[in-house]
Amino acid sequence: MSQPALDPCRCPLCGQPNACAMAMPQACDAASGPCWCTRVQFSADLLKQVPEAARNKACICAACVAASEQPSPGTSLGHNQGKHA
Ligand SMILES: [Zn+2]
């Protein structure tokens, strides 16, 4: 196999479950409807980190999106970050 199988349920950046359509029972069913990731804006910088093969197939997870939106250093783990509007 030249390419690793793409798991659309996993974030191509960190490999964690991306919780796409996390509010839905079938998080992995891409046909079940739009998920949160359709409402957030992925920065070009973030998208650049996604392997070409994974684009438009695997969603970036919320943690990676949040990490890219908060350029504050020192909190790379992003564990305790609450939502801040
Ligand atoms: Zn991620």
C-alpha cells in the first residue's frame, strides 16, 4: 500500500477522533449532514498542514482548529481552554 487508509473520522493533523458532526449519533456518517466543521473557518495556514490526500475527506478536529485560532504560546496542549467568544 502506497498510501495509508484515510479515516474520515480522524483528524489528519493529530490523529484523534475529529468528532465530526459530534452532535449526531453517527459521527462517522458523512452523509448524515453538516457538522460543526462546516460552520467554522479553517485558516489557510491550518489547511496547509493537512496532507493533500486528506483534504475534503478527513475533518480537522476542534482541538486543532482551536489551537490554530489561538496563537498564544505556552498552551500547546490546549487542555483547559474554554470557549471564549
Ligand atoms: Zn486534530
